[in-house]
Amino acid sequence: MTGLLSLGVAAPACAAGSAPVSGQYETLMLAVTPEHTVEGYYFEELGEGVTRKCAFFLQGRIGTAAATKVTTWSGPVFPGSVTPTADGVNLVVERGTEHLGCGSVMYPDIDKGLDLARTADRKWIGLLTVSAEKAYLQKARGGTAAKGPYIVARNVVAVLAYQDGWAQVEYINADAKSFIGWIRDDQYQHLKAP
């Protein structure tokens, strides 16, 4: 009987969202993989004309604790954590302002925790970087069209599905417009924490 009561108490805590959820969190793209890892890409840009940019990746294994410990990198590598909140996530990156370009863009609060509200729900199962000079978004797997929307090298895309050597990806441009299509596995690289 005690075991049954304990299960009843624990289940609501898990159902309440104790693990990160895929989506856009202001300046953070966050994906939860089928392997129970979290992958993220933080990108913030300030200024007009001459701009300052802060960008870094994060990755970590989801555990039973509320905070998911992550490794963040952009050159330098720093530890951090992602913790779900009522309307988003709290991102902590020790020495986060030392990531390339982040010192003049990011709030120093990142060391103690930066609250980011979820701005879009997504069904992302991973993040990739485009490695091809141009990766044309195909309407179907196996497509070979060399016209239409494409993504250039080093851009980050979110994964909706993997199938037969292809990835269905979503790219969101600077104007928040979404483009979805398929790219071949020789056109992208998986995130890999150093």
C-alpha cells in the first residue's frame, strides 16, 4: 500500500514538466532527443548596421534532477544547467559572458540564471549544423532540386525526423519565418560537445 501511495505522489511531479521540453525560448533553441539528451543553440544579436553577436551550443543528458547539467561551447567550454520553469527555462552558464562575443551582449545574470520564456512549442528531436555550402530543402526524401529555399554552411537547424539517410529539418530565419524540408546526411553534422 505504501508503494502504491508513493507512486501516486511521484507521478504528478513528473507529469508537471520536470524535464526540459523542445521549443524556442526567446534566444534559445532547445531540442529533446529520443536518447533523453537536451541540445541547444543560444543566439543573440544587438545593434543595427554594426552588430554584436553571442552564440554558443549546449548539450547534456536529462536525469532525475530538476536541473539538467549541460556542457556549453563556442570555442571556450563551460558547465551549465537548464531547469524548466512555469513558463520556460532557467539557463545557467558559469562564466557564460566569456563565450565568444557574449561579453558585450549577454546579461551577467547568466552566471546565476537567466529566465527565458517559451515563445514557440516545437516537436524538435535534435539540432544540427549545416556542413554543405548550400543545402537545398527538398520536399521529399531523395529529392535533387537545386532551386528553392536553401541553408548555407554553419547555420543551425532543428530536426523533426530522421529517415533513410535524410533529416527533415526546420530552419527559422532572422525574420522568424520557418522553412521545412529534407536534407541528406552528408549535408549536416550532429552537435558534439567537446
